[in-house]
Amino acid sequence: MCTGANLPGRFDAQGAVTAYVALGANLGDAVTALRQAVMAMNCVPLTDVHQTSSLYQTAPLATDSGGEAAAPGPDYINAVVALETGLTAPALFDHLQRIEQLAGRERSYRNAPRTLDLDLLLYGNARIESARLVVPHPRMLQRAFVLVPLVEIAPDLVSAEQLGAVAHQVIERLGPFPVSPFPGRMPG
Ligand code: A4P
Ligand code: MG
């Protein structure tokens, strides 16, 4: 639960940037991991969770080097959320990585099963290419587990052609995002 100035809704959104974050988990109680991640994002300073997509179940994909292949491990639970934030993109990303670590994330190898993965998809219209952060996320257009939840909360950001290109990937809608502890704010 947030305390003090970090209570959700306390943030004056004037001048805020809308950022989109993809959530994925396929180890342990993945639904709980995603719900707790959203609660934690709502506690990030100068940041409110504005919208949440439904939860989706997806087969694990290895998407290295632009290709698509099955990856080992259980199915993922995936979702996308929209944040309103007054933080810079690197500062927001620091918080996302901290939340991943709190969820017990270990970076063993690429595409490894994980307790929680938070990818910063978009930060307003910004284009960022630093050593640790690339935005828009370079692989987002290859993935139904990103585009299908994203189009649900931001229909103008994904084209029919982009959705068509990933239509062969198996993705099942499980239901609405679990209710948050902040009445009236979510699901989006
Ligand atoms: N990084 C750079 N830009 C970003 C950004 N915009 N958002 C860097 C997040 N991270 C970014 O990430 C590797 C490096 O990417 C970090 O050092 C970060 O600074 P990571 O989270 O440590 O490792 P990873 O997630 O294993 O690798 P990667 O390349 O991020 O993989 P993806 O693209 O996140 O894919 N299948 C299903 N069905 N559902 C999934 O959610 N996820 C993945 C991981 C693979 N297959 C999946 C799913
Ligand atoms: Mg990642």
C-alpha cells in the first residue's frame, strides 16, 4: 500500500506523459504478480495507473533476432497498462526495474521464464536509444501478447495491418484485470 505523497490520485497530471508498459509473468502465481505490479506502479512517485487491459494467456515465444519460435516454460499471463507520469523515461524505467526485482526477478538468460517482466513500450512520442533503454520497445510489433492488450486500451496506437501480422500467434483473453484496491480508478 502507498503512503504519504505517493498515494494514487494525489498526482496533478498537468504536463504528464502517457506511457505504456507491458507486463508478463510465467513463473509462480503470475496473476498475483501482475496485480501486485500494478499496485506497485500506482505507488511510483508522480505516476498513476490510468488504464489496464484484460489479462491474456499466451504461449511462450522466443523473439530474439526478429524471429519467432516456441520458448521453453509454462504459458505467460500478459497485460498492458497506461500510466500518466511526471517522471522522465529513465527515472520511470528505474522504478519498473525495481518492481521487477521486488517480484523476485532473476535475469538468467534471454527469454527465460520469469516471475515478472515489465517492458516500457512507449513514452509519449519519445524516441530513445540509450545503452539500457530503447523506446518504442524494439520488439513490440512482433508480438500479439503486446499488440492485442495494447489495442484494447489504445486503439489509435495499433493498426489493423500490425494486428494482422501477429494474428497467427495464439492468445486467449482470460478476463478483466483483477480489481485494484483503489476504488474508482481501475480497471481502465
Ligand atoms: N531494455 C532496453 N529497452 C527496454 C525497454 N523499452 N523496456 C533492456 C524494457 N527493457 C528494455 O531485458 C533485457 C534488457 O533490455 C535490459 O537490460 C533492459 O535494460 P530483460 O528484461 O533484462 O531481459 P529479457 O526480458 O529476458 O529480454 P528482453 O530482450 O527484454 O526480452 P523481452 O523482449 O522482454 O521478451 N512470450 C510470451 N508469450 N509472453 C511474454 O511476455 N516475454 C519474453 C521476453 C519472451 N517471450 C514471451 C514473453
Ligand atoms: Mg524484458
